[in-house]
Amino acid sequence: MRKIDLHIHTVSTISDRPFAFSLDSLKRYVSDARLDAVAITNHDVFDPVQFRNIQQALDIPVFPGIEINVEKGHVLVIARPTEVDDFAIKTNVVSQRITKTGDSIAVEELTQIFGNLHNYLVIPHYEKGPPIAGVTLEKLKPFVCAGEVDSAKKFLRILKDSAKLTPVLFSDSRMMEGMVHLPTRQTFIDCGELTLDALKTCLQDKAKVALSERDGNNLWQVFDSGQMLSTGLNVLIGPRSTGKTHMLDEISSSIKGCKYIRQFSLVQQDEAVYDREFKSSIERRRSALVDQYLAGLKRVIDDITKVDLNANEHETASYLETLFKSADDADRRDAFSKARLFDEVEFPVSNAKTLQSLIESVRQVIENIEYRSIIEKHVDLAALKRMALELIKLLWGNLLDAEKKRFVNSLVKEIKQSLKIRTAAVQVQDVDLYSVAMDKRRIERFSEIIGFLKSEQIIFQEPVQGFHVVAKKLPFAGAGEIKTASGTKFAFGDAFRTYHNPYNYVRELMQIEGLPSGDYYKLFVKVDYRILNKDGHEVSGGERSEFRLLQEIADAQNYDLLLIDEPESSFDNIFLKSEVNQILKSLSESMPVVVVTHNNTIGASIDTDYLLYTNKDLVNGKPVYRVFSGYPTDKTLTCVDGSTIKSHETLMNSLEAGADTYEKRRKTYEAVKDQ
């Protein structure tokens, strides 16, 4: 297996943070990390002079490369070491086109600059920000043989997905002066001679990439000392004050995307503070559910606020009044009032929202990459594109027609006003009776919708490791509940008196100065969000802590690594064994998890994948901290300095208080056991 890092920065650019390059740091990194090949890939810049200096200083293959801001993401383009001069000419064109933050080039420009991209190693940001996705990735795919990720979790997930690119994990590091910690993100490849063509062939085969040399994808390097962790479940044990929490802190600070549950962080200490925190957590979840459940209502209310029934009624009454008066005065009309435009009505101008939404929907179907195979099985994309073009032409025509009507309407209005001031005849008030009727129907339908929403009903329920989350919708019981839901200090007494009439209630809300109209939708129906225990009762203080721990652990799936420090300090063994162990083991199947423990309920019962033991010795009066690690079945645990300790003795002392105590306790249990 060969160890490579094909994403290294040596020049500070506009797309980078300032740093001073250090050749010594790069040489130390290559030596200490035992790298077999590297690539120099600066942002939108290639420095051939610096590159040749680096080539001469290193005794491993060094590939010339560049990281380019392509539309919607970054991509590495790596060339052969024998083609530096040609590569420098082409990358200079990139540098001329990308001169300020935010600049990028299209895939078409990329191929114009570099020619046949098959001659290069092309690696886009894949599961790493800023990622290349969608149409841009689709255009690049014929030339791509691997995708860069930024964590072991993403590496393994993509590796298992046959539809995804081969993942690679690189440092993306700046080789700067005064580097304290060396990068730990590299990829091992099963490759012979390290040429560009060999790398391309190798990276197209997922079976030829790994996170570690001897343990494949079971282990990955976490510190520059060479310390490894399992990509599954790690249990960290050891005496007090031997550096366990310090190790978690170091992992958290050196690896992005960590979820760190610290010791005692979830237990109830100050009752008032804890109660406030718990309620705040529940309110966030309730608010998120409200936003999701009532999202459609928000759009409805936005339309309803534009409806003014009183104005419609007034305009209709004016229309009828002027119509009757005009009829009565028909025999007294003069030349001005007999003009064709005197009583002319304006053109109705429709909006293009429906057509625009339809075009957007068609566009999404055409551009969708994720479900392209299903779409092409049922729809002819060429025909869909023709339809999109026809709809767009129709939209342009409608928009032009609407603009013409608005222009004519302005002329008609001006002429009617001019005629009106020259005659004593009554001019019939203009009103769109169709719009008035439609507004009335909108209000009726709105009332029906709100009536349904106010009916009491469970809208969400979910079991959570022995608990039950239940959300129920029901009408507000008073102005105080509306005030609480609004999260403001406004008074809602007047509004609540019209709560039974949805339209009038909206009009009252509109009278509350300072109340955002975008929040009206939250004030029509109450959403009650409760956490229940296994007996169906609301959770007690201790149960709240248990629920929060389970939620925090479950939330870790949104991160790349979970660290949890001594959960037994806050929770009892039954809960740990039946609930926590189960969810931790399940989570570790898709991401690395590290648990610090002194408790055999976790340490010995959780079926760990990798065991770590911290130890402190005094050497010449100074403390020396070591970490010993190995698989649970190993007879010995090994430190990165080569020293070892016996696994059985270590486990007994750490989790069972020693073999003698364990044996004595076992006999006590046997003595009281029912025969």
C-alpha cells in the first residue's frame, strides 16, 4: 500500500488565508507521515519555480497541480511531473481569469484551457465544501476518477455506495512556518509505480483505496503521532487523571465536525437553569415542527392579507350607485360623457405565477441528476426541453401582453379622468366583479382550512429509546397562549375576540404594529409538544436527562465523529445498558464513536471495535502520558512508541477494580442468586 496526499498548499492566494510557506515543514511532513507521493495544488495558481525547488528537495514523486474555482465548487487538476512547462502555461490562463474572490470558470472554459482532461488526474470536491454537484459534476464526470471527502465517516459511506465516486481523503493543508501538528488526512492506495496513469487506474477501483495500511478501513489516523482510532466504536479507559478527557479535547480541536458530549453536561444541577434549558430545547423542536407542519398555511395567509372585503364592498356599492345614476341621467348626457372611453373598463391583467411555477417544475425535472435514470425511463427529456422552450415563449408573450394592457389602462384612466372633469354626467365606477367574487370564495375556503386545523389531532409521534414524543394540534384557549406562541410582548386580547372568525382575526393581527406578517401563520393553531415516558406520563427530572442524552447522541448522525465522556457519571447502569449501549453501537456502524468510561456496563458490554487505555508514568520526575490501543481480542495493547501492556490485566483493573475484587463480587452474586 502507498500513502499519498494530493492536496497540499504552498502559496497564499486570494482564495486562501495568509501564510508563509516553509519547505522545512513540508519535508518534515513527508518524512514523519511516511508519504509516498504528494501533489502541490494551490488555489488558481501554479508556481513552476517553487514547484521545481520542492521536487529537488523531496525524494518521492511530486505532481504539479492546481485547485480551481469551477462554477459551484472546487476541483483538483493534476498533471505529469514531466509536463511542468506546458502545465504552467495553461494554469497561467486560469490565474488571469480568476483575479478576485468569487470568480470562477465554467467546465467548458476548463476544457478550452487544458484540452483533453483525460490527460490529467481530475478530483473534484465531492463530500467536502465547497462541493461540486448537479450539472457541473455531470459535465466533469467523464474525466473524474475520484472525489475528495473531508472525514473518515464520509469516506466509508461513499465507499459502500456503488453509485458514488471512489473517495479520497487528503490533508488540504498549508505548509507554513511553525507547524505544531502535522496533517493526519491521507489515503492509502494499492498501487505499484506511482505515475499519473497508475494513480488514475488505481483510483477508479474502490477496492484499491483505504484509510490505513494494515487494517484497511477498520482504522484511521487521528493524531500526527500515529495514534489510530476505529472507524466504528472506540472505548477509552484508564485511571483518573491519565489524560482521557485531554485526549477527547485534542480530538475535538484537531478534527472538524465533532459532536462532543462532555461529562455532567446533561445532568440536572441548578434545577431552575436546567428546567429553562430543557424547555428551551423542547421549544426549539416544537418550533421546527410548527414551521414544517404549517409551511403551506404561511403561503395561504400571505394571499389572504391582500384581500380587503370592506374595500371590495365599498367599490361594489359605488359601482351600483353610479350605474343607477348614470341610467337616470342618460337623456342629459353631453358630448364628453358620450365619448366611448368615458365608461370604458380597464383590461384585467393576470399574473404569470402559475406559468412561472410550471416552468420551474419542468426545469427541475430536466436538471435533476439524482433521479435521472427513473426520469429518462418515463419521460423523453428532449420532448421535455421542447415543452420548456414553448412554455418560456408563452411566458414572454404573456408578460409582453400584460405590459401592453398596463400601458393601455394607464392611458384609459388618464382619458377618463380628463373627460370626467369636463362634464356633469355621472361616470360609472370601475370594479372587477369577478375578482370581488373570487376574494369572497378565498375567504370562505380560508375559513374551512382554519376550521380543519383547529380540530384537535395528533400530528406527530415518534418512539425514542423507551420515550415517546407526541405533538398535537388544537385551538388556542386564550390570548396568553397566542402571546406565548408569538414569542413577543404584544397584547392579543382584541385579536382573540375575533379568533372564531379567521378572516377578521387576520385583520386584527394586521393592526398590531410591529408584529411581523411572516409570523401570522404560527398564531392560528396551538401545537402541543410533549415528551412522555414508557408509562405515558410526562417525563420527570431524571428522565429528562436521559432523554436529552439520547437526543444528543442521535443528533450526532449530523456530524462526522461522536465523543462522549463518562456517561455513567450521570446515569444508572440499566439505562446505559438497555438504551445508551444500543444507540451508540447502532450509530458506530455509520461513523466513528469514542466513549470514555470506567464502567463495565459500557466498557465490557457494548461490544467495542477498538480499545484504548491511557496511562501516566513519572520519568525523571515528569509525567509522561501514553495511549495503548488494540482490538478487544488482542492479548496486548500497544503504544505508538512500541511499548505494550497486557489487555486482561488492564481491563480488570479499569472496569472491574481488579481480578480479586471481580472474583469476590462474582461469588457474592452467585450466593444470593435463586437456584
